[in-house]
Amino acid sequence: MTKAELIEKISKEVSLSKADSGRALNTIIDNIVKALKKGEKLTLVGFGTFSVSKRKARIGRNPQTGATIKIAARKVPKFSAGKAFKDALK
């Protein structure tokens, strides 16, 4: 499913225009990103938890040349599915 298809489904299910549904979805996504940028954890009960994980710096290899390269430490987004979400997929 694409973002456009999701907006269309939201529009039909909640009786909103596609424009309003798109703005609502974009607002939700923007606020999730803002919370994670601040280092906060965002929990949607029954759905899951968004958080930020830290990766340490490490040594990697260029697969084409075999040369070693240094990979810098970085922060990465993490999602853990909630119990209700996991159970819905059984």
C-alpha cells in the first residue's frame, strides 16, 4: 500500500476529504519524527513503540574492493510492534 492509497482509505472511512486526510497523516508522521529527534519514545498502545537506537562506530568493508572503511556512529529509528498488533497478524 502506498501513502496515496492509505490517504484514500482514511478519507473513505472517516468521511474526510483527501486533502484533509493527507494533512492529518502528514501531521502524524511529522510529530513522530519530531519526537524521535528530541530523543523521546512514542508509544501507541496496541500498535507499537517508536524509539531511537544508537549504533556504535565500526569497521566495514567495501564489497567491490575489499578495502576496510570506518562506519561512523549514528542514531537509527526503531519500531517494536505491540501485542495487539502482533496478535492481529496471526
